[in-house]
Amino acid sequence: MLQALWHDGHGDWNAAHEVAQDVPDPDGAWVHAYLHRKEGDASNAAYWYRRASQPVCRESLDAEWEAIVRAFLSR
């Protein structure tokens, strides 16, 4: 999932989405949710947040990106 976030952080949403959509676990769903939120597709993002067992993020996209990265790196 860090690879997907790396792609997103470097401006390649499509590559990030391709990586995230191929990971069938809650981590993949969380990044997938973030990416659809960034895309502006709130209803699709909400679906993926539910799959990730995460609340819909109300913070800035940058803050959410950083929070996800920190969560993954702290494991």
C-alpha cells in the first residue's frame, strides 16, 4: 500500500489506483477509499471506507495521506 501512496504522492493517481484495487484487504480498501475521495467520488469512497472499517475522513487530503502512511509505517 505504501507503493500506491508513493505513486499518488508523485502525482500518478492511476498507478496508485491500480495498485490499491488489487489488494483485497482492509489496507487496500483504506487507500482505495482515500483515492476515490481525492477523485471527488464521495459515494464510492464511502463504500471503500466501510470495507476498510475506517470512518469517512473529513480532514484535508494531505492530512489523510500522511495519517495513512504513518499508520502503515508504525506496524
